[in-house]
Amino acid sequence: MPTYAILGATGKTGGALLELLLKDSNNHVNAYVRSKAKLLKQRPNLEENKNVKIFEGSIADIPLIASTLGPQVDAAFCVLATNENIPGIRIAQDTATSIIAALCHLRNEDVHFKPPKLLFLSSASLNPTMLGELPAVAKPLITRAMSHVYADLRFAEENLRLHRSWLDVTFVQPGALTEDDQKGHELSLDKMSESFVSYLDLAAGMIEIAESRAYSWMGVSVNATSKDVKFEPKAPAQISKGLLWHFAPWLYFTSRYLRIVS
């Protein structure tokens, strides 16, 4: 009976992973969240599900993260993320730092401890080969609209790569994501999807990677095989706001001060 950990179970990717993993009654899930109440509001049935353990608290709580990634976990999905191009964002960096510290703690407690396979959610835009698939006009637009997010992810990847000698990490690098049904996916090492990819298809691809035990220290894209995946209606606004915060990051901090954004 495999045990999986999900760091970020209230997010869209984390929720999709929960939905697919719990379809198999043999699977056990350690779900890390910052708010247990939020998770149970999203999925009330988890309260009585004996296959799910919920771990609530700060990502900086190393003993908590160590418990989430504990010795029985086969694979961990690290999917704490945002689509907002927030200046100075550190979600990915802080997650990577806490994971490394937690796994070091577990290894120090038990010299025979074997770390779980880590699947770290990143972006195709960090992969030069996949980024080359974008039209020339789109490349600078996307990289600037998500510049702060990509900088955060880049630092996180670099930090994890420092521990290549004892960790097994796969960087899952999808293109644009959307909320839609599960319609079919494929994995690729050199191409990003030409269309949006649903969170459910992304989750299915991540589970496939976890079960394969392959793709160690590789960047893998999860691509849509269906041609009728929904366009993400929030994408134009996210790109516009992201470009604004790239070229004028002070506007973000001013907006927060004025409580225009949270």
C-alpha cells in the first residue's frame, strides 16, 4: 500500500492529486496544508477518511514537514505555488529549504532512512528546450509576466540540485494550466503542450512519474493530448498584472498598502 505526501493540498494541483490518488483505496496520503479548516471545507469527506492524515502548520515548521515526509512515504508531491507574479515571492525557495532540512532531520535520526522521491512543481519556462517551443513574440511576454515566480522557482531548483548525491528529484514543468476535466496527458522531456493543460491531467502525469520511479533529476513536461481543453479565462488578466508588477514592482507594494490586493 503506497503512501504519498502532498505539500500544498488545498491548491488546485494538490486538490487534483487528492482526487485521483483517493480513487484507489490502497493509497494513503499525508496532506500538508496551512489551514486544515480550508481543506475540510473544500473536501468534507476527508474528515472520516482513514487513508488521509492531515498535517497543518507553517512550511517553516521543520518537525511538521518531517512528519509529513516521514519514513513510510514513497513519493512526495511538492505543489505549493502561485500564479501571481508577486515581487520577492519565496514560496518555492522556502518549500525547498524546509524539505531539505526535514529530510536531513529524518536521516540524522535513522541512518537507514531512504528519502521519498520528490516531484517538485516547476514550469516549462525554466527549461530552455521547452521554452524554445514558444513563438518568438510570446517568449518575452510570458517570461516577464511571470518573472518573479520564475526567479523563485529557479532558486528552489538550484538549492535542490546541491543535494543530488542523496535525493531523487523530478522537476515537473508544465506549460499553462486551466481548470477542466481529465482528458488525457503525455509526458515529454523536450516539448511543452501547445494548449492549456488541466490540473487533473497534470496530477495524473505527476502520479505516473511517481509510480515509474524514473526521470531522476530531469525536467518533465505534462502535456495535453486532447485538442478541446478549456482556455483559462483568467490568463489575460494574470499576464497583464504580471507585466505591470515586472516593470513596476512598487505598484504591487503600493496596492498592498492600500489593500487593493491581499
